[in-house]
Amino acid sequence: MENIVENTQITDLSIKAAQLRRDVLTMIQKANSGHPGGSLSMMEMIVTLYYYKMRLNIKNSSDPKRDRFVLSKGHAAPALYAVLADLGYFDKGLLDTFRQFGSPLQGHPDKKKLVGLDASTGSLGQGVSIAVGMALGARLSGAGASVYCILGDGEHQEGQVWEAAMAAGHYKLNNLTLLVDNNKLQIDGKTEDIMDVGNLADKYRTFGFEVIELMDGHDLSDMISAVDMPSKNKPKCIIAHTIKGKGVSFMENEVGWHGRGLTLAELNDALKELY
């Protein structure tokens, strides 16, 4: 196996991110339901993982040597679905069925219904525990797999995140990378107003992580450097400061776009900005 894209120019990944943002917004508009804000804010993270870093086996999605991905902030499923369709895990036409009755593209990922998923997620906080278990299992089996998990900043209000972080540090899981989508907004407002999670970088260091903080979580060059940075005998946490709704001016930093559909007019306006 090898990375899907090697020696890819940053411009190519940027173009890919824009295309996937268009796919995300199109499927949400057709469903008139979904979570556009957090799907757009994490795009550079997931593009870097799937098109640059992760070892994938699209023909055999259960290959034990493949790297694993857990979307702990499962409500951002449109971003993950767009990536999997683009890579060929399933027909891209299926994106039109997002959140439709009977569709495998549910509002949150369900691995029993869709090929290419490594975990079913949606209850915030649980995805990190799943990722820790996967990383420990990969070490014990000798498969050599790495595990990557994207979670939100507001998600850190869940105590289970910190139980998982404690285990990751204790077992020195250097095959585990957490990526925090630190867009500073959650469904009810600013994260710091709802329940301030404090200095996440310091907290993760205390739990035994190698921490990399990216002040611009949309800079693909920095993101690539962060995922490539080795971590000796420690799990790694990349804290990326991002913009909710990134790429669409009327969505950026607007909490109202956490979870709502788009009108056709709003979609057309958004797509004009993403070309």
C-alpha cells in the first residue's frame, strides 16, 4: 500500500479541498439538513490525512495493515462522505441521498451501512476512546497501523475525552494522532461561553502528548508538516485553530451555520465563492 497522493503540490490539495467543500454544501442543500459549519472547518485536516498521509486500501477496506480514521465529531459526516466518494469507496451519486430515508449516508457515520468507515460515531467524546482502542490493538497485533481521529473543541467538554487521553498517554501510543478542530463555536454559541475548555495544548501535554499548535488550521503546508512530525513514545495532538464555515463568507464564524440546511439561492452564492 502507499499514500493515495505522493509529492502532491499544495495547490492541488487546495483545489481538492474546494471541490470537496462544494460537494458538502450540495449534499446538505439537497437534504435541507446537516452541519455545514464544522464540515467546512475541518476540510484541510481530512484532505491532508486522506490524500497525503494515510495508508489506504480502497479495494480492501478491511485490510489489517491500513491506517484507521475516526471522525469523533460525527455530525461533520458530510466532509467524510465527500472524501470517501471522491476516492471511489462508493459511487458519488450516492451523495444525493444524504440523510434520506434508507440511505447509508446517515446524519452520523454508521460503519454497518457504509463501506470505508472505520467507526460509527455521533455521541461526542466516544470517538477518541474508539481511536485509543484501535491504536492499542494495532500495537498488540503488530499490524503497524496508525490511527487518526478528528474531534471538536466543544467536544472536550465531555469527560470521556480526558479518560481516553489519560489512557493514550499511559500506554505511550505513538501510533495515535488526534486532530482538534478548534473553531471556537458550538451549537449554542462560543465554546468559551458555554463551557470554557481552557488551554488545550497545556492539558494534552499534561496527559503525555506531543502537542503541535497550528495558528492557521487551513494552511495545508503547516498541516502536512504537523502530521509528518515524528512523536517518540508519545501520542500526538495537533490543535488547529480554524474558522467555522471556512470558504464561504456568509458562513464564516457564524454559529447559526452549525446545523442547518441551505436554500438553493444560498448554495449558488456559496458555490460562486468556492470556484
